[in-house]
Amino acid sequence: QVQPVESGGGLVQPGGSLTLSCAASRSTFSSSTMGWYRQAPGKSREWVGFITPGGSTNYADSVKGRFTISRDNAKNVIYLQMNSLKPEDTAVYYCNLGFRSTTYWGQGTQVTVSS
């Protein structure tokens, strides 16, 4: 199965931290750039950041300095470490990967930042 699978969403207070995971199959993980996106209610999907197979990362300005993407090649998993969370970070977070000219999306995981 090529489709990645996200996990780790939940409810967190403003200023708190949360880590999301995205698992992929071994056959796709090592050669795929993987990205994180999010979609808040009533808004279009927004790019959050990505990580290349070599571990290079890039982030949207809205999360730079607060969010960190990493990958564990032994487990075929990438992570999105989110710190200093704000209510405006509330969204469904999606993971995607590119494999053989096709982009595959996960089902998403809800993150709610609220007191």
C-alpha cells in the first residue's frame, strides 16, 4: 500500500506541543520526499513543510521556528514536532508523498489547539 498513514492528533492547549507521525511502506519511503499540509475549517489546504530522502527540510513561514520535520529511516516514519502551538494551528493535518510521478495523501489527523 502506497498511501501514507498519519497518527498522533489530538487536543492541546495554546503554547503546548504535539508530535504527529506519518508511516509509509518500505518500498516508497526511502526514495520519496514527504510533506505535511493542513486544512482548517472553511479554508483551503495549506503547505506546512517537507523533508527529502536525504533529510533536507523546508517550512512555511507560518510555522518556521515552531515546527520540525524529521524522519526515521529504520521505521519508515516521518514526524512533525509542533511546539508553541496557537489556536490558528487548529486543522486537519495531512501527510503526502510523491512516488513514480503520483502524489499519495493520507487520511489526515485532527489537531485542535484550545484552552
